[in-house]
Amino acid sequence: MIARKTKYFDLPLRMTKRTRIKKDGSVSVWYYYECPRDEYGKKKLIPLGKNLNEAKRKWAEIEGRPSIAQNSIEAVHGKYWEWAKDKKESGLSDITLKNYAAMWKMLSPVFGRMDINAIKPAHLLRYHHERSSKISGKMEIRYLSMLFDWARLRGYMTTPNPVTGLTRQLSGNSRRNIYVRDQDYDLVMQFADRPLQDAMRIAYLTGQRPSDTLNMCWTDIKDNVLTIVQHKTGQTVRIAVTGELEQVINNIRQRNIVGKTLVCNQHGQPIRINTLQTKFARARNLAILYAEKNNLDFQPFQFRDLRAKAASDSDTHSDAQKLLGHKQRSTTAIYRRDKKDVVQPVMSKHRLDMDTKNENKKTVIN
């Protein structure tokens, strides 16, 4: 039985790698094939080289599988992945790489062996049709589109991008339009424990993502300014510690247990993202049951929707853009659920006046 991989999920089973930092600061990467343990429990590693595509070819020979064609989507993706992991070159974050690896895990068994110049829109449409999650399928096809554009730019693909003009015709809208009402927010807060209450308040008041909210440290506060370096984009956001945010932070300070981070458990330890999601799901489920029992109007929401609520409740679009750390106004517009901009109907006073004058003229003539 093959052991389950605990790291390097982008590599095939029984294939691993070793990294070594040289004196000049550069990183050397070697790939190996992990042989099954022998009768003495020892594990042998077979060197596969430094090049990922060549290492996969040797891995396929050892496994007795067909070698990967150089013009296949899997081979091109291997070249793309080497480029993507160089953060100085690609500029991609760890979270983005993790999401891309999860998408490729779904795409690889379907498209991996195909010739990159032979894929057609019909293949992608069928994949989306067979995919159980339409939203995930649409995102995965968009990932392929980015891969194809990268390959065309470097000469690995000679045909047009087959995804062009396709995603608009695919069902599954990933954009969320939920606005967290105050009564829904307050109801979940009633069933939340102290760490979750702190996280919800800080996430709403600062408009930051769940991971950035949990990573806020006391050392990030200097001269009544909270400085946040967003993990996803690397953008720096500086928020004045005043008003309700100052009150929330002072309440946390006054407790007997204060940890390294602003949001911590009863032992002063940081809260992990999985723990936060579990706590929030429990509080939300209790809120749903309470609302059903008391016949209340409650709209369930997710923790990440607090970021959109912060953007919507900001006084101006510019304030929301600075708070969320967006470079483009169009990005902030996705998060804004502005309830104040109510469009008024046309008030055709001039037209009504003209009609009245015409009627008067007709009366005089008669």
C-alpha cells in the first residue's frame, strides 16, 4: 500500500524532492523516486535529476507507465509550475499556488495527456457539463485559459486559446452578492464565543480577510496605527486605531490572558483558520435554529462576507478601496453592496407641462 502524501502534492506518488541552499543564497532542487521499504524497513531513493519534466519521464519509466509527451498539457504545465514557483518571476503567493495546485489535481486526469494544440472548446464545455460543482469547474477552466496564454507567449502552444469567449457561456456565478445585515450579524454574535466575537468585530471594522485578521499582532500597532501586510497581495494597509476599533482592542487588552495575536484563545494561543471556520459554522447553525424557532428573518452568511459588509458600510468608495487594499476601483466595486444609491425614475415635468398647454390651446380653438 502506498503511503498518503503529506507534502509536495504537485508531484506524482513515490516522487519527492530535496532542496539545498547554497552559499551564494541560491536554491538547488533535486528530484528522487521513493522505492518501497525493503525487508529491513529501509527506504531507497533513486535520483531523477534537477529538471522536473525529465524527472517525471524517468519516474514514468520506473513505474512502467507511458512517458509524458513534450507537447502534452501536463508537460507544459510542468514548465509553467517551475516558473510559477519562482515568486520573484511570477509574483504569485503561497495561497495562490495552493489553489492552483488543487485545480490542477482535478484537471490533470482529464486533460493531462492531451496534445495542447489539439484541445477544443467542445472538450472544455463537456468537462464543465460533467463537473458536479459548476463554480469550481468554471474556475478550473479559467486556470487552463491562463495556462494556455502563458504557453502561447513562450511558443509551447501554436493554436488560439480555446477558452476565449467560452466562460461567459458557462453557468455558475462565483460572485457573491450577499450583504450582511446588522440583525444577521448581531444574531450570530449572540452564539459566538469570545475569540470568534473578537475575530468578527476586527474583521468587520478593518475589512480584512480571515487569514489577515487572525495574523494581526500587537506589535503591528504603533502610534495608534494598525499596519497590515496582506498575505494574498502583499499590499500594506494602515488603519487608525480609533473609535469602535480602539474600544475592541482595549477590551482585549483588559483581559487576564493576552497572546501574541489580537485574536487568541483562552490560553493566549493564536486561532487557526480551520478553527475559526468551525466556530463560525457552529454559531451560524445555532442562529439559524433560533431564527426558525422564533420566526425571525435571518439570512445566513459566511465569515468572508464581513469584508464586503465593511466595504459597503464605508462612507465613500475611496475609503472602501483604501481599507480593503485594492489597487483598482473596479475591484472594490465587486465588494460594494451600496444600498444608498437608489435610482429615481424620470420626472417628465416639462413633458407634462407641454401636454397641459396643448390641451388648453385645443380648448381655446373650439
